[in-house]
Amino acid sequence: MMNNVDFDQFEWNAALIERYNLAGPRYTSYPTAPQFHAGFDALAYRQALIDSNASQAPLSLYFHIPFCAKVCFYCGCNKIATGDTSRCGPYLERLYQEMDQIAAVIDTSRPVHQLHWGGGTPTFLSHQQMRELMEHTRARFQLRDDDQGDYSIEIDPREIQPDTLPLLRELGFNRMSFGLQDLNLQVQQAVNRVQPREMTEGALQQARELGFRSLNLDLIYGLPHQTPDSFAQTVEEVIEMSPDRLSVFNYAHLPERFKPQRRIRAEDLPSPEHKLLILEQTIRRLVEAGYVYIGMDHFAKPTDSLAIAQREGRLHRNFQGYTTHSDCDLIAMGASSISQVGPTYAQNHHDTEGYETQIGQGQLATLRGLVLTQDDILRRAVINQLICHFALDSQAWSAAWGVSFNDYFAPELEALKTHAKDGLLEILPEGLRVTPAGRLLIRSLCMVFDAYLDQPNLGRAFSRII
């Protein structure tokens, strides 16, 4: 079995990182979002929902809540920073209408194994609105009542009240992701997100007491005024807080694309050398502390379901990142959200005005999407296997897909010989095995199987690999 890999190992090879640290996709989907087109419209998405009923696959529901009380200067998410909570009302009404349209064509007896509220800040909603949103969801879809689904929500500890987490637990949530980014006060002030450790730690402790199963903390490296020493201190304090999962994201400074980033001074950012040192130190320290390097910025305790799924070869990747639910059709609702239903992707209007207008006219809010070809599906299977498991059993893959891996991907295997010569992977008779040095550069290996890459414009479309 090619999946028997020691996931705690990685090798930091500065020369290889310098050579391969180019811009490239994160592969939350393949084909990636630049390939979506307006020819895939609301009618096409509606038909995809109808067609998906034949599979009887379970469902994963995502709700995008775009509102935030304050803007964080580093943020590149689709959000609306406002103090006007009344703006939620019309948006929620459109969400309910979108649910009605979907429930009218999909088999609503299909169980919802996964549910996620993202944003923005979902807890920007009032407690009554959160209760109402879950009631409307439960009335239309088959939510589980045994607490065995993965029902998660993104939390800003600055925006919760003492009774917020008990309410969320009552509503059925059992997993949470907390935004933290950095614990250094100077860094927090520079990005307009002052959040003392006690605030985050208190929320984590309350969540544990309430029986939330898996708690994630988000960190960002590359923010203004960060140094290797200051971020190392943040990592030590985070380890003391002992989250089940950690995401350590790379800050990409793109003020021309994201207006809030114009409040960050480029001269305050760490140098590229310091930024890489911060990442190296962070990975080493987290692995030393017992976390499993899942890949692509993510870490988990060995007992967490994410690490278990990786060990057992069940890990998957979609628009929400790594997931254990590869068998689900993902139905995403709200502005800018992206669904993955059968062999299709469908993205809603980015702006709330366009989203609300189209839903208000009795149509699904699909702006663009894609129907995958058989070639897309085969390449997606390879990329998902590599990015989740760092290995591919060519015989097992060929048997699963009815295609000879070695024959179909002969040009790609030839191209990978350069990566193999550089020590990023081994090309074996039984398949591919990514080396410890290659795990940090897994996106580069996956790019070899990407038939759509526009090499001259990669830097404009994607961030650097590291």
C-alpha cells in the first residue's frame, strides 16, 4: 500500500524551496476557479442538482455569511464590514429563498453529514437570527440529530457573548475554527485586530466544556512587524492552548486587489528571508510538539479525525480545504459561495447585490461554473491523491478508474523526472511517493498534472507556493 507514509516527517531544503517556490493554485478544486465560465448558468446548476439525486450521495451544506463588525486589514475574503446589523435581515431572507429553490429539486431525504457557516463573521448574526437560520435549514434538509455529523462554524472571539457558544452547541454545532492570526500586540494593532490571548483561550476552554469535538486556530505569517522571534513566541503560546487543529496561512500582500490591505505599509512586512524562516521554525516546532503535518498549511493532533483520515487514505480536499467527507455533494449558499455537485462546479454572484437580486427574481444565483470532462475527473483524482496523501498507487488508481495510469500520464511522468532528480519525489514501479522535501512543495508536483495552467500569467492568478 502506497498510503503508508510517515506523516510526521518533512525536510526543509532551502535550495529546492528557492527553485520551486513559484506561483501556483491551492487546488481546492480542479479545474481551478479561473476555468469557470458564464456558460454554466442557473439552469445548468439546477439540472446538476436534479441529476445528483440518482447517486443518493450525502450532502455537505455551506452558508456564506459575509458580514463583519470590523475590517481586518490583511483580509482578502468576500465580506462587508459594517456596524449595521439590520443588513443581515434581507440577506437571510434571500438565503431562505435559495434554500427553497434547492430543496424543490433535490432529494431532501439525503442526510447532511457536513455543515459549515463561514464568512465574514457568522456570529455577526444575532442569536435569534442564528436560531432562525438553523431552523430554516432543518425544515428543508435532513440534518443529523445524533451529533455525529461535522457541523462547524468560523468564530471571531471578539464578537461573541457569554451565551453564544452554548447557543451554537444547542443548535447542533460540534466543531469550531477560531481566527487568531498572531498574539503580538504590535502586529495585532497593525492589522486592526486586537485580540488578547485570554479572549481566545477563554473561548477555547468554554467550547471544550460544552463538548465541541474539534477546535481549530488560524494563524497568518508574513504580517507587518512579525519577526522570527515574535512569531515563535506566538507559536509557543498557541501550543499551550492545545487546539486540535492549526492552519498557518501565508499572507499575500495584494493591495491593488484588496482595498483593506492598503492600510498595511509594505515596509513593515517581514523580508522574504524572514518570512521563510518564520515558516520553517513554525513547522519544526509544531511537529516537535506532536502535531501531524497534514500538508498545505494544515496541522492536526494524531487523534484528530483529519489525521486519522489521512493515515487511512480517506482524506479529501474541496473549497473548504481538507475534509473527511469525499462522498458528499457540496451545496454552497450565499454570495460568492462555490458548490461541487456531481461532475460540476457552480459559483454564486460575488457581490450581495447581484446575489440578492437574482434570488429575488426566483432564480438560483449562479454566476458561472463548469462541467468536468472525463480528463478533468482523472486529473482531479491524481491531484487529490497527491495533495492529501503524498503518494499514489498506480495499480490501485488504474483499477479504480479503468485507465492505465502510466500510459495516460506518460508525458507527466516524463516531466516529473526533473522533480525526482531534485529529490522531491520518487517514481517507483508501484507508483509515486513524495519525499519529505517534496511535501512542502506539493503544489508544484500537482501543477504537472494541471492541463490548464497559463504559465506566463501564474503570478497574476495565484499566490506563491510557500
